[in-house]
Amino acid sequence: MFEGQPKGLYALALANTGERFGYYTMIAVFALFLRANFGLSPGVAGTIYSSFLMLVYFFPLIGGIMADKFGYGRMVTIGIIIMFVGYLLLSVPLGGDTFALIFMLAALLLIGFGTGLFKGNLQVMVGNLYDDPRYSSKRDSGFSIFYMAINIGALFAPTAAIKIKEYAENVWGYSGNDAYHFSFAVACASLIVSIAIYYAFRATFRHTEGSKSVAKAAETTTQPKEPELTAEETKQRIVALCLVFAVVVFFWMAFHQNGLSLTYFANEFTAQSSSGVESMAFDVWNLVAIIFIVYALFSLFQGKTSREKGIAAVVILAAVGFLVWKYSGLNGDVAVSAPIFQQFNPFYVVALTPVSMAIFGALAKKGKEPSAPRKIAYGMLVAALAYCLMAVASVGLPLPQTEMVDGELVGKHVADVTPNLLISTYLVLTFAELLLSPMGISFVSKVAPPKYKGMMMGGWFVATAIGNQLVMVGGLLWGKFPLWLVWCVFIGLCLLSAIFMFAMMKRLEKVC
């Protein structure tokens, strides 16, 4: 899995891990903060939440166009600085009046623009690593590793957000609403780590930064240049990419309900405590132990030396022993906070990435691996299945509550649905994500015409941005329709997208 990858991949992946940790720490509590701090309705809070997500994924288009002219590395650095300022402003507790709301919106704008300069261009640089013929066959696996690294940061984010908020309340004596800002401040620290990693290991990927000086130096090397595309070939590739962009809009609309309607569901309908084996899932260190077991098992069976296999066996025994020790120490119920459910998606991504790579690697050896467009289509079908679980389980549940008094819902906890429902839903959604997201990014970096790489990667993010703006549909429907009907909206859109994708498959696979 990790063999034969360019060294620059790990440096860029770790730099992105730091940035994503801060981002997801904020996102874990952001929707709940909007309702509690400003007393907003689910629809208005959802609109602000989805608009911010839209900005985060729209600005990479502008960032990509700027990077095509000024260089990817320069935009990445400027983006981190702007993001830092935005998170710093968001960390200031100003209360819940109109001025505080405007101040927050300004901070969100800065974070969105800074992310736009950073996120897409960093991924273009990852793709550029694989333009080298030595690594070209490792492109898909490289993006899977990069995507896994993103989710390592996201895995710890919900726990960090909850713990720092509780610490600010219980130790420093801040009110519940003001304590949210300390969760946002975590992002500032993580960005410092991110930029430190970027510059410490810059030598391993500097040739991908796309600056004029690097481009001039590249002209003197003997590395073969990519063949020029005809106008017709360029058009075919751009059309194929646009078709993919149209489909992924609806995936992100459904997937990013994790921070909105699925978090509302966790807050209002899911049991607020857990016990026994089930409760162990809400301790992030138990999840980390499981991840170690998964990776060690692969090393145990695929290791080339007895030393590798011996180390893997020791890791497995240590992780299992840790889990047994944690289980023996269980005493009573464990409190379950709504944001904590957002740790399951990144956990599944990190744990299942080697599994998915092994499956597709085995299929590739047999010549049966699906193309990237076909994987995306399958991903849409799997996403529909995830919401089928929610729809079936929601039959008979009452309408959600929307009235807020002093930052708390009136009639909160109207049901005690087992936490296993959301845990299972996130598992299925993660299968869909692994089929769609890393493969989609890899597809863009591979198919995009060389002259428009930055713009096309920006186009991927614009599609994501549109989908994120549509996330607000979950908030607008919340409390107005039966829950099962809300989930059916996402089922229908995912199924229609999959059908469209399969109908366009020949055209899409032609450019692969």
C-alpha cells in the first residue's frame, strides 16, 4: 500500500492533516453553535452552515485559476495565513447580538477564501507528483493515502471540540455559548503545525509547486513532457469532467448532512447515553486501537520479512490488550454528545482504506477493476442505501422540535433511538465516500488537460460547493415533514444521479 510512493506525498498529506483537524473541530459543533448562540431556527442555521461549506469548496476555483498563473506553492502559503486570521476572529466570544453575527460571517468569509487557496492547490501538487513516469501507476493508491491522512485529522476533531468546550465551561467558568469559541481556536494551533510541516519537508515536493522559477528549471531536465492534446481531445476531457461534476453535486448534498440534519437527529432523537461494548465506540482511543489492529493484520499477512510480521503481531496483541483493559474499566453509562458521531466517518475512512485498496488491487490483477466513473456511480447507489437505513428507522418518530428557549430546544430528546443507527449509517456513507471522493479527485488530476489542471480541480470543488449549498435542504425540511420523508429526498436524488452516471458511462470511460 505504501511502497513505491513519492516522498512528497507524505509531507503534503501531513500538512493537510493539520489543516483538516482544525477545520473539522470547528465543523463538529458549528451547526449547534449557530442555534444555541444566536437562537436561529433549523432552516436559518442550516442556510448559514451550508453557505459556509459552499464558500470553502467554491473558492478553490478562484484559487486554482490564480495558481495556474502565480504557482501552487505560493497560493498554499497565502491561504494558510488568511485561514489563520479567519479562525482567530471566530475564536473571539462576542455574544449573540447582530454585531457578533456580522463579525462571525466576516470570519467565515476569510476562512472560506483561505481554504480555497490552500485545499485545491495542495491536491493539484499531489497529482503533479504522479506525472513522473516512475510513480504514474501509483496515482489512485496515492490519493487514497492522501485522503486517509485527511481523515486522521478529522477523526480526533469531534473529541477535541467537545473536550475543549467542556474544559472552558467546567474549569474556566465560561458560559455554554462562549465555550464554543475555544473549539474554534483549536484551528489556529493546527494551522501553525500545518505550515511548519509544509516548509520543513518542502524539498520533497518543491518541483510540484508550479512557480515560474521551477517551471524554467524543469525545461532543462530530460523528463518527458506530456503530449499536446488536440482541441477535440481537450473538449472531450472537459465535457467528461463536467458530467462527473454534475453528479457529485448530489452526493455532497447528501453526505454533508452529517454536520446538519444527522447532527440534529443525534441531538434530538438519539439516546444521550450508552453502556457496555457499545459505549466503547465513543472513546476515540478505542477506535485508534482498532485502526492499529487493521493495519497490523495487513502487515502480518503481507509482510515480506519475519521481522515485519513479528512487529505486526506485537502491535495486534498490544491493541487487543488495550481494548480488553478499557472494557474491564467500564463503569455505568457513558454520556453521548451529538457532535461525537462525526468521528465515525473519518474512523471508517482510515480503517477501511487499506481494505478497499486491497479489494481493488486484487480486481486490477484480474483485469476487473471498475473504472473511476463506474466507482463513482456505485458510490451514489451506496449513499442511497445509507439513507434507506435512516428512513426505515424513522418511521413512526414524531416531528423534530424547532423552538429554542435560552439556547435549548423545547421538548428535546423526544425519542431514544439506539446510537447504532447513526453508527451504521456513517459506515454505509463511508463506503460510498471511498468509492467516490478519492477516485473523483484522482480522475480529475488524470483527465484534466495540462493547461487547465488548476481550473479543473477548482471545478471539482465548485461541484462540491453547489452540493454543500444544497445541504441547507436538510435544515429547511427539518421539523416541517416526517423524518422518513426527509431522508427519502436524499434517497431519490442519489438514485437519479447513479442512473444518469450509468447512462453516460461510455463517454466517461472513453477519456480514462
